[in-house]
Amino acid sequence: MRNLVHRFLNQQYQVDSAADGETALALFEKLKPLLVVLDWNWPDTTGYHLCQEMQRRTNIFAIVRSPPHRRSRST
């Protein structure tokens, strides 16, 4: 999903991406973006935690994308 969003947004915006929360925070500090789009699930943290940390450091607008709901199969 990260690659799909990156390719779509990269057509009109500068887009950077990270594979884990530690890298995401380092990029955030370095680039000082105007908008952040976060996935909910990260290998080392959650999108909610990253959003809180980013908002603690600045007044950034962050969007946290939640995982899709799984439908249960009826047998």
C-alpha cells in the first residue's frame, strides 16, 4: 500500500516514505513536512503514537490510515 500511495502522490508532490517508525520520525525532523500520511500498523510502533509524537514536536497535520476491516466468513 505504501508504494501505491507514494506513486500516486509523487505525481504532484514531493513524497518520502519510511519502513518503520524510527525512520519516519528521523525523516519528519529532517524534512519538516506540511502534511504526513501515516499507516496505522508499523513494525515498531503505531500510527497513533507517531501522530502524537509529531504533534508534540510541531503543529503538523497528520492523517492516520486505519487498516481495512476484515469480514468474517460464514460457513
